[in-house]
Amino acid sequence: MMIDKIIKILKTRKEIDDWKIVQNDDDAQELFFIRKALDMNRAKSTQKFFVTLYHDFEENDQKYRGSSTSIIYPTMKSDEIEETVNDALFSSKFVKNSPYPLAKPSKMEGHFTSSKYSSGDLSEWIHKISEELYSADRFMNSWINSSELFLKRNKFRVINSKGVDVSWELYKLYIEFITTSKRKGEEVELYSIIENSDFENGEIYEKVSQALEITEERANAISMPAVKGLPVLLSGEAVGEFLKYYLYKSSARYFYEHLSTAKTGDTIQGDDPSGDMITMYIDPSVNGSSYSTPYDEDGLPLRKVKIIENGIMKRYWGELKYAYYLKVKPTGQLTNFTVNGGKISEASLQEGRYLKLLSFSDFQSDPMTGDFGGEVRLGWYNDGESTVPVSGGSISGNISEVQSNMIFSKEIQKDKNFVVPKMIKLSNVKISAG
Amino acid sequence: MRVKFSSFLTEAKPFLENLLKKLSQEYEYVSILGSDTFSKRYIVTTKDTNIGDSSWNERGFVVRVYNGINYSEFSFNEIADVEEIVDKIRNDLIVTSDRFKRSGRISKYPLIEEAELEGSFEENVEILPSKISTDEKVRKLSAMKDRAYKISSKLVNFWVIYEEVNVNKYFLSTKRRLSQSYVWSQGYLQAFARDAEKTKYSYEGFSGLKGVELLDEMENGVEKVVKEAETLLGSEKIEPGEYDVICSPDVAGLIAHEAFGHGVEMDMFVKERAKATEYMGKEIASPLVTMHDGAAAARQVSSYFFDDEGTLATDTVIIDHGILKTGISDLLSAMKLGTRPTGNGKRESFERKAYSRMTNTFFASGQDKLEDMISSIKYGYLLEKMSSGMEDPKNWGIQCMILYGREIKEGKLTDRIVSPIIMTGYVPALLKSISMVSEDLQLSGTGACGKGHKEFVKVSSGGPYIKAKVRLG
């Protein structure tokens, strides 16, 4: 086997003090549609080995751990693998990082649910998924313009020189689809993504139907009016993107790299917060999330960990290296996070004047500066009497200026790599007209 | 120094010829693209150093066959038994396409008719990556980081990132045998400054069809990026509104690329997602605006000899003195539309589908001088440093994220800085508002361009300084 060949070569180099191999076997089925017709179909089968070798050395009485990562392909012959390893070993001698350990064998806590996609062929599953996707395409004034479906099976194995040898299998469905609607001669569109790791009957149908409905709303939208001082109700995917700031703020790597100043015990929402307090977890086992994983790439078993409770930072999260540097227990490297809901319903948040925003070109929040914003593709403006859909213009702000009085909806949404409130009410956000 | 072609792909040629021969017995059109891209990324930060293969690495093959109605593809990275690959395509891909054929839910494409073509292309760089040791490269990168700390006491981190990428591709079909090898490199300097709880950063990118010589260019950018980060600590928020602005070449490039370029990728025409189709042959921009795209239009990171479908590179004039002339196209979209492919069929890697993608996209230079452009503005901003953008080909909305703007008052730059900035608006309105174009022309190719939120490929973009009226928030 290729992995045995690589290990054999690694073991012959005395200067390699430790090593780690992440094997990734990838199989995928892909369908591309324009309207309802198949435009292309593709399949993929690949294998890669990400080999990291570690070299310990001293210079001027200072201890260092150098490392370098190379990708080994199944088409590489022994002499090429040897050359790659020699090159990586040479490179590692110039990497002067503080020493850190590798993961040791440890037992996985809890249970990682296997996916329904593991039963049957990927080609059968992707056909079934495409059928469900297009069964939702039944609206009079909106339709699916095009879609791309990717269903992937990843088999991982992490093996290292300290005895870790773990394997797991993940499935990832990724659907990109464009919905179009027409009103008064002008067509408008919205871009949507569905991601999951397990099949849930009706989930795709519901999400596509919702996308078609809101595309019709965009067709009816007026240009964003010039409004000032309105509360902004952030909803949809942007809520997760917005709250990601706090995930980075409590990252061990960010603290070590001086990109975050947050410390355990700090009030993370400023000095005098009066709104909802954040309670945030990292969670490797969110059902159906394609970002859920039982181990990280160090081979460290993952579990759900509370990192912020009622606005107080409880601990750093991060991979083994940075956790070791900060002398804290490693949580492992993962990106799934959850934030608890608040006490007020979505309906109650929509009382009085507001600007509710659902879809952006590309909403962004900067984890280092706290700046956030984006161009609005769909929202609703309520002037206290009536509500109209709006499009165009943008919002911008800084988290430090809005975090003290954020209000979270009690309803929760699950999307991509987060489980977060469906809606956040923000004040002090700049609104630019369309 | 000449960039030698991959020995791996050279050795794989008999296997690929055999595979092509076997598949040609079953399919009217077969092509295979072999890729062998190897690279190294060097990262030196205040607290960490990292050296390893970069995410641009790839080694493998993609087969495209005509299944009788349209095209099916298989990506793989093992040199396996040819019969196994033939069986996989027959039993997996063809079974799926047949299923859709039976249901009538399949899009028809004509058979690709290629002219015979053979060629081997090897680019040159000043210094090949293999000619300078890792030690020397890390030493230079570390020296840049150390120098940064001598410039500002507000610095909390400084990143120096350098990547060198050696691209090798071999394309074969019944009538074509094409090979190419070239090297591109890119570098970033990123300075993080802090004052109390306020953190700001600035960055500078460097790129080109270059080798290790790029490190010398990077050294010259250290002072500028550190001082910018420090200055940004005193930046203010912009008051939303419409302003006269001057866009720096990289911001002009962002507009060319994100606001307009994505909308003329002709696979969007096939999907009826492009508003540009309504404007063909019509005035779309100010007469001062001419816009190009093409792997042969400039010498930057997306310059190549043939694309990932075996079409030779071209220089496409998309807008000629304000008139929209044409889009840019991959091979299959061109066949569907009855147009000529422009050499813009690009894949993220052999593992992904080919789409119509931009290459080197830029506004042509004009005749104005930057100082005249500044003095022509009563109140506005000089916009510098693109951060990111997002396309909206159907509705031509603009989202361009810009790091900062320098205030212009009564024709003069003041010390007031606003940051960050979101530029929004309607593409034709912005392009028609362009009233001055400088004589400079700069392209930059750091980062990667996605289509939607995936399919990241290497592109460059740029232009001269342009004066326009835009909405900022």
C-alpha cells in the first residue's frame, strides 16, 4: 500500500523526529443542470497523502520544532517520494517554531452518526436529490435557472509517529442553484447554496421552495430608500457570518498571533452590555452538517465545548499546537459553532419600524477589525405602517459599536457550519441607499 | 531561465495515448488534460514560520467524452489499468447520461470539431525557484518581517507570504497534442497595527510570471504597508452617499473583474443569466473605456498558451471605446452560442469542471494625469486597495469592498482617511460615469477568483486610475 511505502521512507530518515500522514480518498458524483435539463455529468476518484514531518533542533540554546508538509500522489514512485521527503526535511530545518507535541492515541467520546448517503451508490443518491430539487420548481412567477450538484464521499485516515491511527468517512452534499423571477419585464435572480452531510426527506424541497418565494419578493423590491437610525434585523446566513467574529476572538491561534486580545474571563461584548449575552459552543457533531467531523487533522477526537457563556469567555479553542503554546487543553480544529437563541420571538422583533435583511451579495465580517457589511440583494423596510421588499444599497458597521445591545431571536436556524438565532436586532448600523 | 516541462507528464504520455485510443473506439470525441502543478508556500509571521506545498498543487487527469448528446467527464489521479477507466466511464457516467436521455431532460451539444494542432510551450523567468535555496528565501522573508518592526511600534503582527508555482499541462485529443510549462509567483505583505482595542491592517500584493526575483519587489513594499496600517488606526467611517472618486489601478481592476467581467463570461449567456446579452453592440460605458481580457492580453499570472480545453489563448476586446463588443468563452458555451471560443475555458484543477473564466482583465490606459484627476474633484475620495467583490451578472449590482479612501477636498488630498468602504451601484451607471482615465496601467494577480462561492482560479486584473461617480457606504 502507498501509505506503508511512505511510512517506510519516513522511518529511514534519522533527522525526522516525528511525522504525520493524512490520507484523503475522494469519490464524487456531479450533475450540472440548465433549467431542468442535464448539461453535463462528472465523476471523480482521487487519492492524496498530506505528509508532515517534524525536525527538532537547537540554535543558540533555543529549542525549535521545524516542520514541512508535502502532498504525495499515488502516481509518485519511490525515488520521487524520497526526493519529496528529503526536500521537506531540508525545509523544516529553517522553520524555527517553538516546540509542540503531536497527538497521542485517545478514545473518541460520544457517538458520530453515520450518514444515509453511505448506503447505496453516490450516483443513485445524486439522482434522487436532483429529483427532489426539481420537484420544488413549480411556481408560476419564479423558476430554477440552473443548478450544480456535488455529492462527495471523503475517506480520511490520520496516522502519526506517536501511535495515532484513526479513520473515518464523511459525506458532503453541495448544491448551488440560481432562482429567477420576472416582473414588469425585468428578470431578477438569487444565488443559493444547500449543504448537508445526511439526507433528510423534504429538506431540499423546502429550501428550494423558500428560495423561489424570496426571489419573487426580490422581483417586487424597490430600491433601498435613504433611511437613517433604523434598527437592522439581520437574518439568514449573514447571522452566522456576523457571529463568526466571536469564534475567531476566542481562537487560541488568533490570541497567540496577537490578532485577538480576548482573555478567559473577559466580557466579550464590551464593558456594559445591555442586550442579549452570547453563549457559544464549538460542536463537531451537528446533525446533518457537512462540517461535522469526529476527528481533526491531527487525529484528535473532537467534542462539543462551551467557549463563551453569557458574554464571558470561558476558554480558548484550537488545534493542538496553539493550545500547547497557550498552555490550555486543546479542543481540536473545527469550524462548526452554535449560539443560543434569545428570549424574544422573530415576530416580536419585527414590531415598529425596521429594516430586515435576508440576502446579501456577500455579507462579510472581519474577524480582526470587527468591520461588517455587504450589498443588499433582498430585505424588507417597514416604516411603521407597511412593509415593502427592498434591494440594492448596503449596510456597514463595526461589531464594537453594536454588540452591547444586540437582541437575538429565540428561533434558531441551521445552515452551513453554524446553528445560530434566526434573527439579530442591531442598532447603530449605517445604511446606504440603493 | 527556461521552465522545463514536467517529467511526470512526459512519462505518462504512452498511458494517455493508450487511454485516448481505447476511448476513441467508443466515443466520437475524447480529450484528456493532464496536470502537474507543484508549488511551495513560505509563510513568516511574527510568531510562526510555515513552509509546505501550497493549495495550487495538483497532479492528475480529466477525461472528456462525447456521450452522443452532450459531454461527460471523469477526473482521476492514478495511472491505472486503462480498461478500468474505460469501464468506469461506461458503467457510471454513460449510465447516468443515458438515464437523462430517456427522460428527455438533457441538453444537446454538437460534436467538437477541432483543427489539427501540435505545440510545446515553455516560458522563461529570471530566477527559477529551484535555483535559490530554502534557507536564502526564508532569510529574506524574515528580514522583511524584522524591518517592519523597526518602522512602527504599533505593529502587533506582520505576515510575509511568498508562493512559487510551477504549472505543467498536457492536452491531447484526436487532433491535438499541446504541452505548456510556466512559473508564476505571488507574495503578500500584511501589517497589523493596534491602538488600545482598535485593530487595523493593510496589505500589499505582488505577482507575475516571475520566479524568485519577486522577493526583491516585496522588500520594497514593507515600509508602505506598515505606514498604511498605522495610518488606518486613525481612519473614520464614511458617510454613505454618492461621491466623485478616483479608483487606483487595483480598485479599477476590481470593477473590471467583479462588476463587469463576471457578467460577460459566456456560460452565463447560455444560462440566460447575463444582462450583457441585452447590450451587445450598444454603448455600455463612457467612450473613454476600453476593456480587455485574455491569457494573451498581458503578461501576468493568468497568461498561458492554451486553456484547459485545448483552445489557444487570445486577447479579447470586450468593451471598445464604450461599446460592448463580445464576451469571453469556454469551448462548450461557444459551441452552444455559435461563437468562437476565446481560450477562457479554465478549471480550478483537473478535479473540477471547466467554465468560462477570466484571465487577465483590465481597462486600457487613457491620457490623463493623476494629479489633474485629483485637482478636478471638489469633494470626493481616492479609493485604494481592493479587498473583495461579488458578481451579479443578471442584475448588474455592484459589491466592491475597498480597504480605504483618502479624502479629496478642493482638488487636493487631505490627511483624512475613511475605512473600510463598500462600493455599490449599477454597472452601466458606474461605467458611463467614467470621466477621466490615467496614462498608467498596472495589473495585479494575487489571490484567487471564484465563480459564485467556489471554483477558485488564478486571475489578474487592473487598469489605470479612473475617475467616476459611485455610491459608497
